[in-house]
Amino acid sequence: MKEFDMLCREYEEMDAATYTLLLAEKSATVLPALAAVTEGGLSGAAVFATFVLGAVVADGRLSEEEFALTRPLFAAFFGDEVSYEDCKKTVRALKPESKELKESVDAMVDVLGLLSEDLKDDLVLICLMICAIDGKVSMKEKRWIKQLVK
């Protein structure tokens, strides 16, 4: 627990340039791995987008920093430009306690079980980075991330 809190603080204090570089580096290793283990017609990008969206909605709100970090990812995944206001509406509609989000977390945990420990760690770190970009990993976000690593 103490190590997790220290890791959260490290990411909360990270500058935007380092975030961008680290996110690109981790994503470049995770996306091909997700594509290799994905079944049922889902692409690796769609599975990755589920993790990104889960991190964004984990605390039930969307900060401008989270949007700025994830905006290029959403554009790459969905091919459309997504506005901050549209994303905020979506986040408000997805309650962190909802049945759909809980089912999504269960599916994410199943996917994590198919990955190597290093890739699993990278994917969880990406989620942590998204949660920390606004300078604070909330208790709701910490609980959500901990669900992924159970």
C-alpha cells in the first residue's frame, strides 16, 4: 500500500512532457500485445480504449488535463475529433458504481490475466498516469486501479 501511494505521488508530480513521452512509450508496447490476445472481433485498440476510458471515468469527472492527455488517443481510436464538452457528458453519464462499469472492469482483469507481468504493469501504469494527470489520484481512482491488480 505504501509503495502504491508513493507511485501515485510520483505520477501526480510528473511534468506534461514526461507524461507524453512515457505514455507513448508504454502504449507502443501495450497495443501490439493487446492485439495479440484479443478475441471476439475486438481490436487491440478497442480494448486499450476501454482501459483509457475506465481510467478517465474512475472518479466520475473529467479534468481538462485528462482530456488533453487522452484526446489524441480517442482521435486515433475512433477517427473523430471529440470535444471536451462531449467527453464530460459521457463521463457524467457513466457512474463509477454502475453495473456496466463493473462488468467492464471484470473484462479488463480477464485481459490483464492474458498478458505478461511486464505488459500488465505497463497497462496499469498507463491507467495510473491518466488518473494522475490532473495532479491528484483520488481515492475513487485508487480503488479502481486496485481492482485491476487484484
